[in-house]
Amino acid sequence: MAMESAPDTAAEARRRRSLKPLGTLLPYAMAYRGRIFLAFVALAVASAATLVVPVAMRRMIDFGFSADRESAINSYFLAMTGVVLILALASASRYYLVMTLGERVVADVRTAVFAHLTELSPLFFDTAKTGEVISRLTADTTQIKAAFGSSASVALRNLFLFTGAAVMMVVTSPKLSVLVLVAIPVIVLPLLAFGRSVRARSRIAQDTLADASAYAAEIVGAMRVVQAFTAERLAIGRFSSAVERAYEAAAVSTRSRSFLTAIALFLIFASVVGVLWLGAQDVVAGSMTAGALGQFVLYAVFGAGALSELGQVWSEIAQAAGAAERLGELLHERPAITAPARPVPLPEAPRGAIAFENVGFAYPAQPGRPVLTAIDLVVKPGETVAIVGPSGAGKSTLFQLLLRYYDPQVGRIVLDGVPLPSADPKRVRQRIAVVAQDPVVFAASARDNIRFGRPDASDVDIEQAARLAAADDFIRALPMGYDTMIGERGVTLSGGQRQRMAIARAILKDAPVLLLDEATSALDSESEKVVQHALEGLMTGRTTLVIAHRLATVQAADRIVVIEDGRIVEEGTHEALVAGGGLYARLARLQFRDAA
Ligand SMILES: Nc1ncnc2c1ncn2[C@@H]1O[C@H](COP(=O)(O)OP(=O)(O)OP(=O)(O)O)[C@@H](O)[C@H]1O
């Protein structure tokens, strides 16, 4: 990943140079075999046409320029034009075929990686850096596009050209070819040695740039906070020094690149001049025609050009191999939670019966710290259970386990008679509707935001759900009603409005089990009443677990479960628990507004 800035170790460098990871992409490319074949044909034709040009030139020099051969001149030039036309058409076809192939393959890879991401468990996203994942999806795939598109075709074309030019050089003049053969290591070896250090420097430049972008992304997401603390100067200072570091690294890398260019140009052209000089002696001595020398030099230039382009392209392809490797890692990441080979079907006619049996759990990120201990909780179909407890007690974790984002290390959870690990997690989640404390709205229309609850719902269903959730009025008042874009790049909704959207979503989903995480802060008492009313409608006839922050909720619940430090410490009705004078009585006094 471009983000990592660890220094290159030898093993790392070896791995980097291996092209094996590109194999990951082979299946994606092979879906377009026909196009690859056509690209090869175009490539071969273009290379052959290029190689014909020096021969034609030699003939013109040696035989063409004499007054008595006027018609021959005409036909040579005509033939040349024909060759050049073929060259142009074949090159254009190759370019088109190869570039669209790159775009096509990368589009498929992106979709595959994204689809795979949606399958991964929350455990992966607990530890993965969002920026890094996004960079794999965008930057790494772009590198692959370059490799599949331009680089691969440039490499192949130059390989063709180099081989052809080398053969034709030997055919034209074996003696000069031997000289060139001696010159090649003199040119190539220093360039190779120097090229490696240039690559290392440009990698450092890339990494520092990634650091700067990561910092910018973080600040852009938190601009309000930065401004609230008037920390703009601090932010600018840190960003500009990150940018400066990136500039310094880029300047160093560019300096060594320019130096490399100078050396390469000098060595290559000095050798050409040398060969030309030796050849000129032969021409003077009469052992070689001027045309043959011209032809030879042209092939030598073609060959050298091809070789230097191969060198450049090599590093691009190696980079793409690195990118492919990182994408491969992502694609091979297995979700921690999967459906068993033969999942036990949940009983039809869902009842919504939930049982936590002696559940003990610690988040995989902190295995040594139990968050839930010995939780025994049976919730009957249709029952409403309020969960109360201090912050960090483990209330939301109960929901996460029920949704099977994680598996408990001890005990088990049973839904409608089926232990969760025996069932298909997707089927389990289909039976559960969630209204989160801070509901997410997507950058989509209000209608599509609600439709998220049930993708096949009709517009009528959606508006019905919105009415029940007391969201219909405010949605209709939006500039374009249900078609108003909300979320990022759209209308910003208030906390209470977002909650009602989420409730509408849950109503639309019409699942037998409802998980509510009440928000206290988002609502004023007026909208609280509206939301409460909407929720009551939603809760009837469903099994409901609600993390309760409101007195009204706990009073309406069939049962209250009090959690402290991951254990159930009290259980009963509001009145019984207040009378008991335990933790709940204390919490109730402190926590519930208008409790007095
Ligand atoms: N994804 C996670 N990875 C690691 N630890 C977590 C994760 N989510 C929560 N925790 C930890 O688990 C503990 C219980 O968190 P949980 O969210 O269940 O508490 P809560 O009772 O819902 O609190 P609150 O009322 O403040 O939302 C906390 O100490 C928290 O730091």
C-alpha cells in the first residue's frame, strides 16, 4: 500500500519485483480473450510495419536517387506511404483495444473488490483503516489499469521491436552488430544500478504524498471541530509541512531521475555515434553501402529506444504487481462470520423468540477484556424488554451479537429455536430491524433512503411507512418531496428527522424482532413525543429490545433488564426496581428526564 512507509528490506524488494501477483488478475483478463487476441494481431502488424521502414529507406538511398529511375522513386514512395498507413491504423487499433481492455478489467476488479468488502465481517472494519481500503479500491486499481492498458502493450510492442531490430541488425551487418553487442552492457549495467535507487526514491516520494492526503482527508471530515477549536493554523501548519516533505522527496526523486536521463541519453547516443563512425570507415573503404549503414543505424536506434522503454515500463509493471498483490490480499480476506455449509432454516412464520444462554464475550480487538459475562436472557415473542445501564456497560454489544456481527466466546444465542451459528447470518438479519442511536442517511433521495429497509418496496409502501413513522410531513415539505436528495451533497436532516427516517425504514422492513437504540440528545420534547408515538406503532406485535434512555420507554416495557459491567444485575418492572432501591433506582433518579 502506498501508505506504508517502512524502509525496503531485501525480502520486501524481492517480493516487489515478483510479477506473480498479477496472476490474481488473469481470470478477469481472460473474460476478454477475443479482445486480447485482436490486440496481439494489431501489435504484430504495427511492429512489422515499423521494421519495414528502414529497409525501404535503404533501397531509396542506394538505388532510388538517380534521374533515370524516376518511376522507381514514385513507387518506393507510394509503398512507403502504404506502409506508414498500415502502421498508423494498426497502432490506433492496438491503442484502442488495449486501453479499453485495461478499463474493462479494472471496472470488473473494482466491482469484485467492492462486492467482497460488503461480505466482510465488522471485525475486519474494526481493524482496517478506511482510507487504506478506499485507496486499494481506487489507487491500486488505477495502477493496474495502467499496467493492463498502456504498460503491457508498450512492453510487448518494444519486445517485438527489439527482437525484430536485433535480427535485422545482424542481417544488415554482422560486424557492426558485434560492436553493438559489446556496447550494450556498457550502457545497460550502470543504468540498471542507478535505476534501482531512483525507484526507491520515487517510492518514498509516493509514501510521503499519501501521508499528506491521509491527513487532509481526516481534517476535511472534521472541519467543524477544527473551526470550533480555532485550530486552523495548527491544521494548516501540519498539512503544509506534510506537503513540504512530499515536495522534498519528489524533488530528490526528480533530481536523480534527471541525472539518470542525462546518463542514458549520453551513453546511447555516444554509442550510436561510435557505430556510425566505424560504419563510415567501411563505407569509405567500399565494403558497405551508405544505404546499408543508414538501415543499420535506424535499427540500432529502434532497438535502443525499445530497450529503454522496456526499462521504464518494467517498473510500472512491477508497481502494478504490488498493487495486484494488495488487492489479492483484500480479495482473499475471509469474513469471520460465514454461513455454515448446510444452514438450519429458521422456522417459517417467524415468532421473534430470543434467548441469550450464558453468553460471555470479549471483542476480538481486546480479547483480554470481557464486555459481557454470563448473560442469561429470554425474550418471549412480542415482548418488549428495556435494557438500562451505565455508559459502556455492554448494552449495544448485546445488539451486535444478536445481529451476529461477532460470535460470543462462551454460551450461545438462539433465535426462533435455532442457535445463530447454525443459521445463515443473512436470514437472521432479515428477521431483525434496527433503529440505531445515530441513524445513517445515505447520499440518496428521501425515498431511496427509506427503501433501504426493503429494496423491493413500492412507492406506496414507502409513503405508508413514512406516515407511520411521522416522517411524511417533513419529507413532503422538502424542496422536492420524496425525491429530495439528502445526506452528503443534499439536504441535511436534523437528528429527529433522521431518526424518523430510520423508523420508517424499520417499519418497511417489517421484521419480527426490533432493536432500538434510543437517542436522548437528538430530540426536543415535542418531536420526542412524535417519535415515541411512531415507535409505539412499530413495537406492537414485535419482539422489541430497546436500549432505554426515556422514562416513558421503561414504563411501557414489559420488563427492564439492568446491565452493569457486562452482567445482568437487576430485572423487573419499573415500580419493582425503584422500590428495590438498587442501581436502577439510582440510574432512574439521575438519568431519566422528568423522572421526578
Ligand atoms: N468494536 C469494538 N471493538 C472493541 N471494543 C468495543 C467495540 N465496541 C464497543 N467496545 C467496548 O465494549 C464496551 C461496551 O460497549 P457498548 O457499546 O456495548 O456499551 P453501551 O452499554 O452500549 O454504552 P453506551 O450507552 O455508552 O452506548 C465498551 O467498553 C467499549 O469500549
